Amino acid sequence: MSEQITWQGEQNREFQLQRPCECGCDVREGAKGVGYLTGSDKSGKGFTVWIENEEVYQAIERVI
């Protein structure tokens, strides 16, 4: 995992592990990645962690 982003925005985003969108909108400034972990609270304070390694993605997937 090379990039972590905190943000203020969407409220109550479910804690989730996602693959990048196939349409190409999840390009993360050209960084290659296999997915991301994201979520936010009721006030919209959230985070996104971009995952670049398939083994890391699968380990997180097993945990959650």
C-alpha cells in the first residue's frame, strides 16, 4: 500500500474493499493498483487506501 488518503465528503460510506472500476475512472494518478479499502463515518470523515499488491488485497479480503 503506497498511498493513503483521508477526506471529508460522502457520509456513512460502508467500510468496503473494492476493485478498481473497469471504466478507468480509478486511475489514482497513473498508479497501478488492484483495489482499495474505503469507508467514512456519519459526519463524512473518511479514508481510502489504494492497494498495489494482489497478495495484500487478498489478505485484507480474508480478514474482512
